[in-house]
Amino acid sequence: MTNRTLEILLGIRNFYMNDCLFCKIIAGQIPNYTVYQDDHVLAFLDIHPCAKGHTVIVPKKHFADLQQMDSRSWSECAISIHKVIQKIQAVLKPDGMNIGMNDRPVAGQAVPHVHWHIIPRWSGDGGGSMHSIVRSKNVGEVKELAQLFVV
């Protein structure tokens, strides 16, 4: 990779980071309702909640999607996510939670910064499981698909 190519790539990365909604929230340029914060993540209430206490967790380092995220950052976020879950449970006492993410636009990722959603759930709230998100008709045979992953 040439110096010029690296310069262009870093410029593109910085443009997206400077224009990133979540980076602006992390930097304090946009206010939020913080639920939890540590050295690695900021967790705040979603301004368009699906349920009471719907929380968004973002790494403080900018990653547009999971493919950009390194293993160490993923591990640090996982520990922090667990702490957020414990805090939501202690404060709101939901009957359960959906914990998930949308990775890349086709999956519904609206903000190009890795983030997780914690959606507290209560009995009878009318919500569904992760299996209710998509029901593709062309899923193939599981046994045949499994062979693609054999190493």
C-alpha cells in the first residue's frame, strides 16, 4: 500500500468518524441519557425506543461494522455489555431481554458505528423473538450448508 493510498483511506475514515452520530454522542457534542459508561463503551437510552429502557451500547472506538472490529475490542465490549444487562435488570426488573445488533445496512444498521440494542421485555408485551425478525423462504438444507463451514 502506498503512502498516498493510506492517506486517502485515513481521510475517508476520519470523515466518517467526524460525521458519525454516535462519535458525536461519545464526544459530548450531542446530549444523551447515559445508562452506563466505562473506558470502552457508552450505553444510553434509545431516543426511539421499542420498549421501556431500550438501550444502545456503542464502543468508544469507531468501527463501522463488525468486520472492522478487532478481537480485543470485541472482548472489551462483551464485558461491558454484560455490565449494562446487569444494570438494566437491577433498575427495571424486566422479565427478559432481547440483545442484538444490526450489522451493515441490509441487516438494518442505520448508523455506521457498531452498536448493540438491549430491549427489556415483559410478559405480554406483544414483542417477538429474534426468529421473528426475518423468515426467508430460501434457507437451504442445514446439512448441506454445514458442509460449507467444515475446515
